[in-house]
Amino acid sequence: MRRPRTAAAVSLGLAVALVALLTPATPTLASGADDRRGPAGGDRLTTADRRQLQEYAVDTWRSFEAMVDEDTGLPADNIGGDLSVQSRSGYTSPTNVGAYLWSTLVARDARIIGRHEARKRLQQTLTTLAGLERHVDSGMFYNWYDPATGAKLATWPVDGNVVYPFLSSVDNGWIATALQMVARAEPKLHADADALRTSMDFGFYYNPEAENAPAGQIRGGFWDEEPAECSVPGNYSGRGADVFYTCHHYGAFNTEPRIASYLGIAAGQIPPEHYYGTWRTFPPDTNGDPCYWRWTEQRGEGEYVEHLGVQVFEGSDSYRGMQLVPTWGGSMFEALMVPLFVPEDSWGPRSWALNHPLTVQAQIEHGMAEAGYGYWGFSPSNNPDGGYREYGVDAIGMQPNGYSSDQDPRTTVDLGYEGCRDAQPLPAEYGDGVVTPHASFLALDYAPRAALDNLANLRADFDAYGEGGFYDAIDVGTGTVSRMHLSLDQGMVMAALGNELKHDSMRRYFTTPQLRSALKPLMAAEEFNVSARP
């Protein structure tokens, strides 16, 4: 049941959050590296805060212990809030496995488990991964396996539907991220982890001639046999048989698939120009047509700048007096999952370092002021009414019918496209907002006080916390809670906690000299057209 927050508490929480966010983050240097930084606005964590974060880490790790199969070391995709073996899902993905691997490192570093147990768990999972069926020519993992046997799924365990063997670029990006971290964080497992990672070729996804893309884009993935849905036959690597690519590319810049682009660029499998080849916002016109992108949320503001011979439209969108580079749907994890591992805000002081805090500010303002929920943090999660759904702040997404924060479909936003499509009236009211705790953990690096207060309020006002940590999502209007734990969402929680408790350990484990030399100059060269409200 919900215990309503008072108006005074809501106003104070919003004020504290915005004061912290309006002060830009300041990078700090450590041991010759520039990959760490302090929290926004000098908003330092107290001893009591760190004890609270440790408690969250202990409980969240308990959900992973319950999700992992004892024989294979593979985590289930999700588990019920009671952590019973019977409630484990019968499927898992490369992202889920990656989340478990880096969460094991956090549990070790936070002394929740010992080094021997951590190494044993990591070794078991690596051994299983080495035996999984993969796409031979690319080295990529399929998207769905049985966590109890490691078998590639041919039918969906929930309903028996046919599963066409798919290989996702972003999912393989997350497991490669985890493998790189294990190789650096556990020297005795370096060879095993590195052998798996270095066999993965992200160039397999890269289309250098993607339509209207100045430096190529990556596909969503491919099937190795023709699927029932839309596909495009081909083979960008030239090795092996043709595959069947998704009909879409990942064209938006500020979204989570950029992790696959980063890995490919760092490995020399994708050219560095690709960093500038995806859209900050869509440009004002294409092929002389000022209405070419009229289907998007709003017309971006900015100008063209050349980087590595690529004409980059440095566009941004408007939201409540701010200018920021939007995500695709307006969700937290699209923007802030990648910087759990890549020090974007240190390497891009005039780009990411400005945009990430603005994303958090927009999320807080939407939840606290615009929608008036009294809580904030919107990202894809379980739907408290059943199933899984994408949630976000619609107005800061490029997609026109973006990810709404509310259960009511009438709360979607259409800001129009000047001169091409009329704006529609803004939502008259909001009511059943769905908040997911992992979004607050993603904000810890940018607004720690606001994030901790938001989590404390969710825990105090709802039945939102169990022996495995926070449940996945809360409808703050009805008080309905999705009493589930998802590997992906719990993995984001653990990674954020690892960075806060152990001085950006996730970033240090992931950031190789090769990655730094390949990506830092690209990020440092760019200046986003962004600004906070005066």
C-alpha cells in the first residue's frame, strides 16, 4: 500500500535534486588515469549513505545467487520476489550472463563473498560459455539459451512458439563488456575470458553504406537462417555464408547499443568515423526535404560540425528550458547504462559530461514537477499490471510515440515538427506513473542525494523491497508492485553500487589502454549543443 507523500516533502526533494544537478560534474584524476570523477555538485556520500549502499548490494546480490543455476553458472532472465527456484525463468540471454559476471566482481570487491568463491563462480560460467553453441563466423552468442542446460533455445519455454536463432549486436556488446572486465579483474581467468571476447567480431554488424548515415551504422542483429519477419540477406564481413540482418539499424547516438560500437571501434573492427555516424538528433532536412524527418518527436536545434571528415549535425531537443541530446525513447538506461563502464563524462567534458546530468535532471523534473508523481526514475521494466514494458520521459526521446512514464496511453506526448506536423495538446494529467528503482541507481553518479532520497521514499511508501533488494517496478498511483527481479535490472544496480562503493571499479576493469586510445580522442573532440535552464 502507498503512504502518500506530503506536498512539503515533495517540494523539498525537488529543490534538493535540482540544486545538486545544476552544478556540473568535475572530473578527478587517480593513479595516472582520468576515468573517475566525483558526484555532481560536491554532493558527497556520508558514512551512513555508504552503509545503506552496502545493504543494497548485499540484498541485490542475494537475488543473483537465487537466479543462477548451480550446474551451469548461468543466471535466469528473471525470478520471483520470493527467490524460489520454481519461479526462475527457463531462458537467459548474453546480457543476463554479462550482468551476473560483473555483479560477481562487485560482490567480491564489496566483501559479500570471498575471492575463492568469486573465482569459482566466474570459472564455472566461463567454462559453460566456452561450450555454448555460437555463430562460428562472427563468434557471437545466440540470444536465448536454457540456463539449466546451456542449450540454444528453439522453442520459447513460456508458450512453445518457434524461436528463430538470433544474434543481437547490443546483447553481445554486454557480454563482451563483462568478459573484458573479468579478464582484467581476475588474472587467473584472463586467458579464458579473453579467448571468448577476442573471438567476437563486431564488424559483422557494421553496414558502411547504411542509408542516410554519413559513416555507417550497426544492425540490430542477424539470424543465421531466414526468419518469418523482415530481414535483409548479406554478410558485411565477407567471411562465411550470408546471414539475415534485421531491417533496422541503430541510428540514434545516445542509446545503449553504442556499447557494441565502442567495442568494435576499439578492436579495429569498425572505423572510428562511425562514432560520428549516428544521429545526435535528426538533421533539419535530408535530400533537400525539410520535412524528411517529420515523424520524429521534435525538430532538433543545432548546426553541422565536421569530425574526421564526417558532417555531424550537433542537434539537441528542448525540454522545460533545457537543451539536451535525447535518447531514442526517453528512458534512463539508454543514456546511463553505458557510462557505468565507459568513462564518457571524463573523456567528453564538453559532451557527455554535460548531457548525462541533464538526463537525470529531466527525469527528476518530469516525475516531481511535470507529472507530479512524487517519485521519479523511468526506464524499461516489468509492468506492474503484467508483462514487460518500456517506460521513460516521452518528451526527451526521439521516437514520436516514445516511452511514456504512465500506464495511461493518453499521456504520450507529440510536440509536433515545425512546419511539417502540428503539435498535439500536452497530457491533461498524469496518474499511474511506473517507477523502476534501477533508474535511481543509474543516477547515483550524477545526483547521489536525490537518488538515495528517492529510493528511501519508494522503500518507505510501498511494499517495494524484499530479501533480494528492490522489486522491479512500482505503479506509484495505485501502489501496485511488480514483485520480480530481472537479471538485467539487478545487474545495473550492482554495477552502479560497485562504482560508488569501490571508486569506479566497473570503469577501471573495463577500460583498457586500447579502448582509451581509440575512444577518448573521439569524445574529447566533440561539443554537444546542450544547456541547462538558467
